[in-house]
Amino acid sequence: MRRHPRRGEAGRRVTPPSERGAEIGRRIGVGLMYGLWKPRVLGAWKVPATGPAILAVNHSHNIDGPMVMGVAPRPTHFLIKKEAFIGPLDPFLLGIGQVKVDRTTTDRTAITQALGVLSAGGVLGIFPEGTRGEGDFASLRAGLAYFAVRSGAPIVPVAVLGSSGKGSRLTKGLPPLRSRVDVVFGDPFEAGDGSGRRTRKALDEATTRIQKQLSAHLDHARRLTGRPETAGRPTGH
């Protein structure tokens, strides 16, 4: 679907992220992720084949985004902190359809771009924890609930397991090269309560429902893959 510029809160015309660019990014991700590691992808068929969708991904390492981008069945536009857009990465990430977010303020441009992705029937990727951590969905921000309730798009939980590790001297902090990284897609679910309310209370209630769903999926993914309780701990496979 062709995307047209949308207007932000101040009436500025906001250029939507490139759908073609996101597809190019997906192809690059496929080559890199399968070239460097051994992704094992489970449940990718659960991602809706058409229409808007939000991938809610746990986050314990920088490769989580590229990994999901490479193995997801559809091109994905991730919300990425602006600090990652440094040097040549800035035009590259923008060129592959990713959305730059200033986390220190209410970034109206990023919000408009993200909603534009969903209104055009695209796939938005979000790390609901807001930053890298244990990757256990323990602390969710309200952004995911806002986008899900505002757009009506279903949320697809995604667990990335095995993405953190000691690696080698050249790949410090990365999983050992050619090691297995599991990516488990869960069943889509609706975040809202059906009322269409967007009040702070409604978003807080939606965030609580989302957290329960994401945590349950992560527990299921750990049992399914035989991963230990700590999501990022290497298993030696």
C-alpha cells in the first residue's frame, strides 16, 4: 500500500518510513543473521499475513532487533532510540524504514510515523521494556498499549532467547558465532477492552493485560526451547 505524508501534532508533514526500505532491511537481516548464527524460528506463521500488527519483542541484546527483522515473515519497522542513529548508521537505519525515537521527550514525529505504519497495514516492532535489560518483560512502558489501543492492531509477542553471551574477543557480548538463537512468535491478541477508551486509566489497564500476556508467552517459549530461566543466558548449543 502506498504511504502518504501525515501531519504531526504541530501540523508538520511527517514522511512515513519506507515500506520498500523495510523489505530491503529484512533481506539484509536474513543474510546477516543466518550467516553469523543459527536462528531457530518457531511460530512465524502466527504473524497475520496482512493488515496492521505490532511485534512486541523482549530485549536483552542489540542483535534482538536485527534478528527479528531478519526472521519475521513480513517487513518490520522498529522503534529505535535515537542514540543508535550515529554516523553512517543514521542514513542506513532510516533508509531501511526504521523509526528514530527521542526517549527524553514525547516524540510526536515518531508517534505519527509509527501510527502511519499501522494505518497503512504495516508491521511495527516495539521493545516494550524501553531499553535493554533482562529481557523478561518485567517492566513495561505505556507506549505499546497506546499504539495498540489507538490503532486497534493486534499484538504478537516475540521471545528472543540466547541472544546474549560471552562470544569471542572480537564479538564481545554477542552470542558465540554459529550458536543457536531461538525466536518464538506467539498468538496475536488485542490489548484493549473493547470500549475504545484511551484514558490514562484505560492505558494502564491495557499495559497490565499486555504484561501478563507477554510474560506468559516468554514462559511458554522457555519451556518450548529448553532455555534456562534467564532469557539471555547461553545454552551451549
